[in-house]
Amino acid sequence: MQRKIEVCLTPALIDLYAIENSIVVVIDILRATSSMVYGIDNGAQAIIPVAQVEECMNYAGKGYLLAAERNGEVVEGYDFGNSPFSYTAEKVAGKTIVLTTTNGTKALHLARKRASQVVIGSFLNLEALCEWLKTQEKDVLLLCAGWKDQFNLEDTIFAGAVVNQLRSGFTHYDDASVAAEDLYLLAKDDLRAYIHKSSHSHRMVALNIEEDVKFCLQINICQTIPVLEGDQLVALKTGL
């Protein structure tokens, strides 16, 4: 089978891609998809991604943990935002989290409209994700959440890391994949130093959450791949 791998550099471009038969990997490294992976890996029963803060509040009083982030900060009145340190086993094991973020949950909702399957990627589960994708007989679209529909470095670099591991198994790949892989090869020896150039990294420094950035750039500390089933992210049963 001839498979293609493509990189969508921002959610604003997703309508240009035919994804009805594709696995879409949603990527929001700082910090939504990193926290999703970490939370599910730590035993969260499910994460319900919602697009708007108001939707999140609809779940209040029903036994869910409510998480809302806008512009890098926790929305007032919610249990937490999208810091990975809020998704430890002590806090989330056995629980369902309702989550809305500035970029990641928006990208997820755009993908779910047409994709054959939607999974979540981060540096934390890079190897597990790539090993699973190698076994699937479907095209792959790597969807970078970006920042408010604009391109960003960290999501593209992660997409490049996936391309770097998968490209030999795919017949077709696009120029965005080539560019993403080149960026990853430039950055891979010191991800933090390279991503320090990014605008979002500077935002996070201003918010004094450098530890979150460092955490999200750890590689292969999780084995779980969150997959969207209905309106919930749950742990994918890979059979690997």
C-alpha cells in the first residue's frame, strides 16, 4: 500500500487536506497535548476536550475535574489549566477531566469532523506513537495546533521528529514534512535551546512556567497514546 504523510502547519489550513481516510495526530507541545498524554498515562479515565470555556462549565457539579486555559493562564474558577504538573496520578487517576485550551482543543475539534481517527502526540509519547503509526495501513496527517491559527516552532519540530522516524515507510510526503524534519534535525541536539527562540516560549517565560516547558520536552517518558472515541480521549489499545 502506498501511504502518504503530511504536515498541516496550522489549523487554518486543515480544509486543504483530504483526511477522511487518514489518522490525524493533533500536536500542541506547549502544553495541551503533552498534558493530555501525561494525564491519560497517569490513569485518567478520560479527557473530554471542549472548544469553549462556557462548555467546560456545563460539566460543573457532575463529578468531573474542570480544566480551562486561555493565553497560557488558568481561567479563574477552574480546577486547573493545562500544566502537565496538574495531571499527576495523585490528581487524575480514575477521574474524567473536561478540558479547554487556547489552541489544542480547537485543533482537535477541527480534526474530528472529517478524520478517520484522531490521536494525540507529544515528545512524551513520541516512540510509542511512531511505533503504532508504523503498523497502521492509513495515511497520516500531523496537525500542528500553532498559536491562534499561526505557525509555531515547537509543534512543527515535533511533527518533524515523527516524520524523521516514519518517512522510510511512506511513499509520499509533502514539502511541509520536509521542512518540519529539517527543523527537527536542527533542533534535536538541544530542543530547549532551539525552542527558546519561539514566541510561545517567550510567553511562557513571562508567565514563569519554564518548568512546564522543560517537562514537555522530555522524550519517551510515557507509553500511552490518547485516542478520540466519541467525545472523549481515552487510552488507545495498541496491541503492541
